[in-house]
Amino acid sequence: MSFIEAKEVYYRYPQAEKDALCGVDLTVEKGEYVAVIGHNGSGKSTLARLLNGLLQPTKGEIFVDGISAADKKTLFELRKRVGVVFQNPDNQLVASIVEDDVAFGPENIGVPRKEIGERIDFALSAVGMQEYRKSMASRLSGGQKQRVAIAGVLAIRPEVLILDESTAMLDPRGRREVTDVVKKLNRENGMTVLAVTHYMDEVCEADRVLVLSDGKIVMSGTPAEIFSREEELEKYELDVPVPARIAAMLRAGGMEIGRIYTKEELGDELCRLLPKI
Amino acid sequence: MKDVAFGQYYPARSFVHRMDPRFKIVLSIAYIVAVFLVREFHFLGFAAAFAFIVIATAVSRVPFFKVLKSVKGILFFVIFSSVLQVLFNREGTVLAEWWVIVITDVGLLRAAFITLRIMLVVMGTAILTLTTTPVEIADGLESLLTPLKWIKFPVHEFALIMSIALRFIPTLMDETERIINAQKARGADFESGNLFKRIRALIPILIPLLVSSFRRADELGDAMDARCYSGAKGRTKYKKMRPTYRDFIALALMAGLIAGIVLLNGVLGVPV
Amino acid sequence: MQIVAENLSHVYSPKSKFAVSALKNVSLTIDEGEFFGIIGHTGSGKSTFIQHLNGLIKADKGSKKLTVGEFDLLDKKCDFKKLRSKVGMVFQYPEYQLFADTVAEDVAFGLKNFERLSEEETAARVREAIETVGLSYEEVKEKSPFDLSGGQKRRVAIAGVIVTKPEILVLDEPVAGLDPKGKKEFFALLHALHGGFVKTVVIVSHDMDNVAEHCTKAAVFENGEVWKVAPPKELFKEAETLAEMGLDVPVTGYLAARLAANGVKIDTDFTERDFARKVLETYRRAEEGR
């Protein structure tokens, strides 16, 4: 069994006329970094909520680490393993002081007092916020708040980190801070990451990309594979990253450029193809 | 604007700042009781209470004018109540008389007494708020209220509500400012017109604020659920308050003050 | 209307220990007809600057000049209300300012504050505004703004600003939180507006690719000062300096800088299409040379 396994998952919001998710199959292995993209209303946030048990599927099964996410009885065990960071940095911190906020999760799961202190140390240093331990949360920047939110989740020591558009409300600097932290957690600590986003450049960091449209997974593959299917993406109301778009224009004009989606790679290619005159 | 959540907190690392917030709260209440214990016109008792404030301020390293400034907020109230005393007191020797207004010596004394009493109480509690963050006060209250669990009072929930409220004050202040600006940009006018008109003008601010507060509450609820919140059961607490020698010294001083006031009340039968 | 600021300064909570100098001697002219970008970090002073443009924030005493068309904003007698009808301002996440029972009422709010019009005239203007932002008047007019989708709410909020037909439209991060399609549609809407009664667009944006693609000119704010004002074509030539300031550079700017370091000069205006065309030209020339 895979670490996360969803089979034929359906979800319909109360009073909604159609399903937000219709028949989603998904497997995620331990240590994988999966990005989920899709237009607004495609069901990507619903998927994130189902994995943490904030919602229960109307039909189908979801297992995380062997625990059913469809069963309300095992909710607590599920949430210990699946941490979620949400979109609005202002609406997920509980306490005024950073360390008190990070302590909230461990307190909830009954971690002994002494160990909570150690967990706060670990979590805050993992996101590079240890010097803000005693700071007022309201004085932090958006990016810093989101890093504290990540620390608050890490202190529970989850197996999976779900980012539900966690960078959508940040400026570029804050976005970079958060994506760097997440990348580091995935690469160095082996954290399984599932990131819901609509910033195409963040998608490039992922091992695998899922495209959702109208409640279904319509595309799945590495970023390179996904971004080479430009017309298809357009059909699902999505963009390719700017470098991929420029590469496509150059390819159409006769330059031999491969499937490229990061600006660094495109820079390398251009320097190779346009030698010093 | 963002500093509201700090209250009047004056950051420092002093004897008073490092005291257990529970002791500070209890001592503040004891102080209020002490001030009210002072019998009418026993001004020496007030002098003792004032001396206590001076000592407490000195060891708290808070500039004394900050403590004095706390009185500013209630100045109107103080003046109002002393004027009432002066005007409507008919006891004692008449000093001056004009139309329905009679000014007597007792009236003046009483006004002075009440004014001093209010000022002392306010200054005493100011030392608490100047040396303790609202978060500490909330934690202290939670701990002090713990015995109420026996009568099924939801102490944990109450404390959580307080701390979340404190946490959201700066956020909502910012939001209010933003909404006011947005509506002003659309030509809203909050400064002119009669009272009724002005209250109506608040609707475009209050409704968005309300809507967003509900949204925030919703999202916060999800975030708390996701972080395994399931009520007070099985929950541990990271912050633990422990009284130190400081708290007992302060306690002893307070006992001394109360004893002194009681003594002054008894020994000096005649008002000074 | 031309916007002229000379030695504009603003200090938040002056005389307190929290005093923050948000603007320091800012001099900036924005001509009529520009699609003007304002770039800078959070806290660089850009939001403070734009809120001066309709008098929401008053300039400090030492400021030399601040005029918008014939309005002298430093003059105490300045008619700010009239000014605000000419300078529309769209704040970040403008959908959070919606409040009325129906969409039509909400859109009419600004109009009623500024002008005395008959019921019919008001309704006609509201209809026009709602249709301009791409919604169907008949469909949404009676709906509660809170029942609309996120993207529709934002459009309604913008209709509520443009209903007064402002000549200058100021927008703070207007595409934040929109998905790629929403962003594209939004810029299309802005260009459509720019061709009509809106003569000047001033847009605060973090997204340099958008600035390169859409703006005719841009100002870079840094620590409360204007570091540079130039068309994107010139601005993004300084990719390195911008990066040093911790600001993003459009992808085209990054690529041009990489090529320049390699001895290949691409003379582009930094829009994607133009960049690709110029690279292809250079490439073909090199091929022919071989």
C-alpha cells in the first residue's frame, strides 16, 4: 500500500448541485513532493481538506499511512500524521506570541511539557525562525507568519505536509521564504509534501504534478512532461511558466530548444545556442 | 495601531516584570481592597498606599510619569465626581454659597478623598498592566480560575477565547483601517451629518468587518482542527507559572500595607 | 490629469517611538495616458504613496508639491470628495469591502456619495459599470454580493469603483489570489478600461513579468524613496541592481542579462513576444554568419 492512497473519491458540499470531486484516484509515496494545480473551483483545495479529515468523502476511500481518512473515529490519529498550512497567514495563528503558537499543536496531542520546549526549538529552527521565538506574531511579515504556521504543524511531527495555497497571499519575498523552507524539509528531512498552488514556478520544484479540472485528475507527470503539453494546459485554464512559453516561441521560430520550464535552464540553452559574436 | 495588543506594556526585565502574573493579579486586587479600607478622611492611609506605588514603580523600572499618565484616561470622571461632591454636599461648615450651590468644608474634603482614592486605584492597576503583557494576564487568569472547574465553568475555553481575542485585535484593527479607507475612497463620509446619519454611515464598515470576522473564525477553526485541537481533555500545557522569592516579598509588602492601613484606621480615631 | 509629486514626505506616528518614515522626499510625475507600474517590497512606501493620490493620507508639512490635475492636495481647501470621484482606488482584495444587500446597491454606493442623479440615471450608470467588468447586469443585480464566486466579487468591487468614471484608476496588487485565467482576464479588462474614460492606470505589482508585459513606465520604490523611474525597456536592463535590492526581475530580464554576460546583446522591451523575436533575429544572423 502506498503512503497516501485515495480510491474513487467523491465529494459534494452540502447543498451543492454537483460534485466538487468526482472519482479521484491518487497515490503518493513517502518522501515525494507532489504539486496540485488547477483553476479556481477545480477541487484542489477540497482534496487537501479530505486528506486531513476536515471533510469526509461522500464516496470512496482514503488512507494515509494505513489510517482511513473517511472514518471520523480515527481523525485524531490522522491529523497527527497530516499537517496542513492554509492560505491566509492571519487566520491560522492561535496565540499572540510565536512560541505559544507553535506549542499549540503539541499541547493538543498531550506532549509532556519538557518535550514541547524541544519541539519548539526543532520546529522553529527548521523554518529559520528561532530568533523570533518570543516575538509578537502580529509584527511578523506574511512570509514569516507562514513559516511560523509551518513550524506549528512541524511541532506535531507529521509525516505529510499539505500546503493549501499557502503562498497565495504572500509577496515574492515571502513566497520564496516559504518555498525554500518547504523544499529543504522535503530534501533534507524526507518530508512528504503535497502543495496546492497556482504559481507555476513553484510547481517546478515538485517531483510530480497533478492537474485537477472539474473535480478530476486530468493530467499527471513530472513538471517537464506537464509543461510540454501547452495546449492541454490551456484547455484546463492554466498557464505554462514564462520560460516554457518563451522556449515554445523560440522553438516555433526554428531554434532547437528542448522541453524547458525553468529560467535557469533556458538561460543555459540560450548561451549555448547564441555564442559570442 | 498594531500595538494595542501590547496594551500599555512597558518592556523591561525588572523585579516586577518577572513576578508570577497570578501573584500580580491577586496583589492588584488586594491593593484595591487596601485603598478602599482606608477610612474616610484618614489621608495618612492614602500616603501609605502612595508610598507602596512609589516603591513598586521604582523596582519595576517603569518611568514614574507612565504610571501618572494612566490617570489621564479617567481625568474627566475624576473631575466630574469631585465637582458633584463639592456641589451637592450639605454637611459641615458652609464656606461659600451662591444660588443653589453650597460649598462646605466636608464637601471639599470628600471630593479630595474620592479623587485620591480613584487615582490610587488606577495607578495601582496601571503597574499591573505596565509590567504584564495581556497574554500573561490571560494565562494568569486561567490559572486563577481553575478551581471554577468544579462548578463546571469552562475555564480552558474561556482562557482560549481570551487569548484568541488578544491575538486578533491587531489583525482586526488593520482590517478596519483598510475598510474605512476603501469606503472613503468610494466617497463615504464619516465626519459630517447628524448622529443618525453618522451611525448609518458606519454600516459599510461594520458589515464587511462582520463578514470577514466570520470568515476568519471559520478558517481559524479549520486550522485549529487540523492541528489536532479537541478541547481541554488530554491537553498538556507548555507554559507553567512558578512563584519565586519575588512574589513572596511582594506578598509580604502588601500584607504590611494592609496591616498599616488597618492600624492607622484604628489608632487615629480622629481624621487627619 | 497629470500627477505631480515633489519632495513628498510622510512619517507615520511622528513624535512617538514607533515613528516610521514611510516616504522621504519623493518626487514623481505620472503623465496622463500612462499605464504606470509601482514596484517595491512590502514596506517600501508604495502603498503610502498611492494613498496620497486621493487624499486618504495627507502629506507632511515639509512636502513641496502634490497635484492631481487641477487639484492641489497640499491646499487645505482642496475638495477631496470631488478628487476621489476622479481618482478611483482599488485596494488589495477589494471584494472584502462589499457590504450592501444587492450587487446593484453596492455598485451604486460610490455614485450616490459623489453625485446626485435620478433613480434611472443611477441604474443606467450601475448597469454600465457592471457590464464593463464583464458581468451580466440582469443576472447579478438582485443577488447578494456575498453569494457570488471569488472572481465575480472582485469584479463587482471594481465596478463599484469605476461607476464614477474616474480618470485615474489606482490599483494595489489587483490580481493577488486570482488563478492564471483570472489574471489574464483582469489585465484584458484593465486595458479595455484604459482605452475609455480611464486615462491613466497606476498599478502596484510584485509581479515583474506583468510590469514588463503591460506597463508603459514604472517607478521602483526602496525604503521610502524613488530609486528609479523608467519605461520597462530601460528599467529591466539593470537586472543585477534590481536583484541586489531583492526585487524580482522578469524572466526576459534575467535571460537578457545572462546573454549580455555572455557577450550577446539583445535589444528588447522585455515583453515575451519581443524578446523571443529579437533572440530569433540574433540567432538567424549568427546562423547566416556561419
